[in-house]
Amino acid sequence: MRREDDFYRPLEQFADVRILRYRVDGFEELPLQTKKLLYFLSRAALSGRDIIYDQNGKFNLLIRHTLETIYKTFRGKRDSDDFRQFETYLKRIWFANGIYHHYSNDKLQPGFSEEYFRNLLEESDVSSTPVEPENLLKTLLPLLFRPEVLPKKVDFSPDRDKLLHSAVNFYEHVTENEALAFYRAMLEQAGERPVSVGLNSKLVKENGQLKECFWKAGGMYDKAIVRIIYWLSKAMEVASYEQKEIIRTLVDFYTSGDLAMFDRYNIFWVKETSQPVDFINGFIETYNDPLGFKATWESVVYIIDEESTRRTQILAAHAQWFEDHSPVDIRFKKKAVTGISARTVHVCMLGGDCHPATPIGINLPNSDWIRKEHGSKSVTLSNITEAYHYASLHDGFLEEFAASKEEVELIKKYGLLADNLHTDMHECLGHGSGQLLPGVRPDALMQYHSVIEETRADLYALYFMYHPKVLELGLLPHQDAARAEYMAYIRAGLFTQLVRVEYGKPIEEAHMRNRALIARWCFEQGKDKGIIRQYSKGGKTYFLVQDFESLQQLFGVLLSEIQRIKSEGDFRAAQNLVETYGVQVDRLLHAEVLERYKKLNLAPYSGFVNPTYVPILAENGEIKDVRIHYSESFAEQMMAYAQQFSFL
């Protein structure tokens, strides 16, 4: 393990965010052809940047462009509290890919006045904005300064029309019932291998008729997608024979918008496991659609970490054993686990919905029938988890909230290893396990699908981490490593993740709901036996896991029920579990954790600046080398991206 150094210290901190860097070890020694492939794929990953902004809200691009123009051309005094507040607001928009918080979905509130914003516009050259200067104020003031105007990106409230109350730009003038009827009619005709209906389109109502506007070349987002295609085509020129067909099929999908072509691409992609470079590029995750049909655009480019991949290869090789020994009903188990592959990787570029905030693990494709027939591919982003780990070693968070000195020592000793194994098992085994019963629609759980799926994958990992098989396979050196993960998970789910929630607000984000659901359910079910003890010391609340074996059994019981809910498509049971355990917040605990956290002067969210890749050209114009550097600040990188990748 490489020692901690200044590289991992946060570059800056603003609002509730800190900005980190990740390192791409060994890039300098890669063959030229591999460097060129990574460079071209990285340009494709950045070319779709505008898409995620527009998906997150139809006014985001106008707002971002206007604020970036002010940032670049403002002639007034910059050394003032008001301008610093403006800079912070712009950075928050960059971080969230729009004006809505990336976790809570609430609209970001500027820390400067409406009057000051008028002054900013007057003292800047905004002639290049897509709206006439005289109409800018009329358009922007309500969006920025009226909290009641389009207040939430995604509104999951069960008692209102989620489409009409969500600002996410997936539907226009369409009600929830209309959209459900539209897509369910398609699914009823789709057969046993349905395409992911609605995945790559905006659904609008024109003259009383519903119409899909497809995200493709020649359609919606044309200019950005054409640039993605350009860089993918350049990548195809230097890709291996195996990857040429994958990239060509993805280009065909972007050109046609045909979801059957996207399925074909996913099948090719999931089967290719031999190359040292791999990537994700497309409309992938549906977390931001209240109905779970439409996907945000994202891209990740990475190289395989061969040394660390040994752990994930062991998991993949024993996937059938884990499936056979899981505590779920035999009806919901796969008889034959097919095509599971898992690798540990070093990220080289993050784009779209994966940047600046990024996942630490990915398991794709999402199509249930492709997973069942062709398998899935999991990756753990090891240089991302490493960056998080080293950045947090001395921030005081663990010492403040851990229930004992033993917990602090175990997590410092085993935390990175245990957390990475949890991610590996979550992605490789958890998401790859189980099956739907015949006739159950993939969208049966609707707005609860994402929470239930993440809960299922987490429980799978938690249950098996404490199993003797993990020690037998050499995946952990000692049972204490699993105990460290149990301690950290329960503490986060019951208590410390609430630092990410504004006081008085419910939990909104799917992964946070999933952690709360698991931890709270286990806490309640284990109260009589004292499996998890809540106690107060010195006026501070702590949660202590006292019986690890019984906690593992609770994880198994809940996993069995969650798998049943998914396999049977039991919407009411999903709704009951999520709304009972995953949404509401104990206000006394919430106030306490926020007060204690504030004293640490930390930020609850982290994101990254990407490395910069610079092609070195020979006299004939050909690339003779690609160099990497890590010198850009967050603002410098965002403004550079605005100049190079603003296509919409």
C-alpha cells in the first residue's frame, strides 16, 4: 500500500463539498497505443458533459453558461464577500451538474442577493448568452431566487404526481399515470427479452399526443452525441480487434437511437474481459427518473489493476457457491450463475453523471434478461476508494463518532480492505444474484426499485462478509475485518450519514435510504437481544454492535425478504419497508450529529478533479505521446471544460 502523502489532501472545500484528486499509477509506462486509446475514450467521456446538465433541469445550461460568463468577464470588485458567495454558488452548480443538490435533490440557494446578481449582469459581458440580455433577468431571477419555483429535481413523495412536481428534464406536460400507461403498453408487447423502454428519450405531450424525443445523432442532444461519436470513432482506430466491435455497436446505437442495438452493445461489452482498457459510455442509471425508465448520461474510462483483481476474480469464480448458499428462497435463486466477471480498476477519466461525484463500484448491464442469459461485469474503482481513504485518515471523524477505541483501531487497520471487499461483493455478487419470477415486470417496484436493488446488493455483501467462506478463500485476513465493516456500516446507516441531510428534511437519495433501511430495521429487530446498543456518554450518542453473529443472521433474514419483494414485484411491501425505515429522520439525533460534525470543520461530500491528458504531436501531426498531469484546480478544470465541451 502506498504511503499517504500531500497528493490526497483536499484541494479545496466549499459549502458541503471537498475536492480531491485521484492518481493513475503507471500511466507513463503504458504503450503508446494504449495511451492513445485512453485519451480518445477520455475525450468521448467529456463530450457528453452538457447532456447531464440538461437532463438535471431544462434551464441548467442557460444558468451555467450565464454564470460562467460572469465569472470570466465581470469587471467589478472580485475581492468581496458577495463575489466569493457567487464563486461558491457556481462551484456548487458545477459539482451538482445543475442547480439541484446531487444528493438531496433540493434547489441550491445562492448566498448573495437578487440585487447583487443584477449588478453582476450589468458589470459583465453577457452578450454571448443564448437568451437576449434584456430577457435574462426575467428568466433567471425566479429560478435562482424563488425557492418555490421548481424546488426539487426529483420528488419521490408518494402522495403527489411525481412527474409534475419534479424538475428533472425527462418529461414535459405529462402526468405520472399517462407515462406509466404509455410505457407499460410497450412492455406488454415486449416479450421475454424487453428493451429498456424509455431509457434514451424525453417523453412530451404535443397536441394532446405523447411523443418520445430520442437522444441520438440527429435528435435531441445531437451536437454533443456527434462529438461523442467522433471520439469513439478515433478510439476504434487504435482499439483491439475485440473492442472494435463493441465501440462500433455503441456508435450504431448513438446514431440510430435503437434500444435493441443498445442491448446488443451490452451483450458484446459484458462478454469482453480480456483487454487492459475498458470503459462505460451511455445512458445508464435510472435513479433520477421518478418512474425508473429514463437514464442519465455517464462515462467512466479505466485500466485494469491486475494485482488487485485477484480478489474479484476469486469472487467471480465462486459466484455459484454464494448463490447456492444465500439465505433466500430457492425459487428466487439462479440455478446457473452465468458470465459473472469482476475486476479492480484504476479510473482514468470520469464524465457525465459520474463526475465530479463518482461511484466507487459499478455493476452492469442493468437489463435483467441480459444479466440472466449473458452475465454481468463488475468493477471496483480502487484509486477512488484509495483517495477517499487517505483523505480521511486524520480528519477526526472516526474518533468523534466511533463507539470504542477498538472500533477506531479495527477500522484504521482493516477499513480500506473491508470496504473494498464490501464493494466487490455488492457489485459482483449482490447485483448479479437472484432472479425475477416469470411474468414479473422489471418496473414493478417503480420509484422504490433503486432503493430495493441497492438494499439487496448491500445485504448480500454484509451477510457473506462474516461467513467463514470469506476467510477460507483468503479474501479477508481475519474476522475482525468483517467486524470493522459491520461497525462502520451500522454507525453510518443509523447516525453519521445524516450529516448529508439538511435538518428537518427526510432522506431522499437511494443509497442513503438503503443504508438507513438496513441499519434501522436491524436495530429495531435486535432491540430485545441488545444486538446493537444505543447509549449516551458525555452527552454524546453512540451505537455499539455487541453481537456480530446475530447481526449477520438479521442481515440474512432481511436479504431473504428483500429478494422476495424484488422477485415477486411486491410494490406494497417495498413501499412499506422503504417508507418505514429508509426515509424519516429522528430530529434529536439529527440535530446532535450535525452539531458534532460542524465542530470538525469537514465537508460531508467529496468529488474529484480529473487528470489532464496532453497529446504530444510529431511533425506529421500524429500523436507520439500522451502526458498526464494533475495541476488543475476545480475552477480551472470546469472553465476549461466549458470552453472545450459546450456543445448544446
